[in-house]
Amino acid sequence: MVSNNLNQALKTAAELHFGDVDGRTKQARRFKEIYFRFLSELGRDPVGLPESTAQFLRRAATLAMLTEQEEARMARGEPIDVLAYVRASGALHRMLVSLGLEHETTEENDQEGFTLKDIIGEGRE
């Protein structure tokens, strides 16, 4: 069960190894939010978490942030590196699956019938 001890959670958050980065920045706060949401979805307590799991969760949070940043660029109408985005998304998916954090698939979103070609404009007319 995830600990409700806020002091322990905050201490663990401070130990996310940001180096000389101010942990109060918008990006640092978002990183911590993603990290702890993944941790919560795993049902794990941050206190006593094996280092290998903590490292893997940090990498997953980093990839999640990278894909979010690309999505924000795209939403603003800025060009993005689609190949890099797809690679990061795929790597994130594989990490989440290996952690046991698979997203739920329903019949509704399975039946959309869209392909990558449809999304990038080379599919249906």
C-alpha cells in the first residue's frame, strides 16, 4: 500500500537526483508528478523502493515528459520530429508494459480503424 506519510514522500521526492536543478521549476514539478503517479499506479511505497525500480520509473517519467513537450509543440503548430516522437512513445510504452502499467484497451478505441498513415495524412481521403 502506498504510504500516506507526506514527510517521507517529500523526502523521497527531494532525492530524485536533479543535480543542480531547482526542484521548484514547472518542469521539475511535472516530472515529480508523473513519477509519483506511476509509483501510485504500481501500488508501491516510495520508501524502500529498490534503486533499479526507482531508476526505471525516472526514465519512464523522462520519456513521458519528452512526449508531452512534443505534443505541446505540435498543438502550438510548431514542427516536431515525428520519428523521434514515435520512438520515444514506443520506448515509453515498452517501459510501462515491463513495469506492469499497461493502459486499458476497450472495444471502443480498438474499432476506430485509424492507422499511422491516417494520422499523418497519407491514409483515407
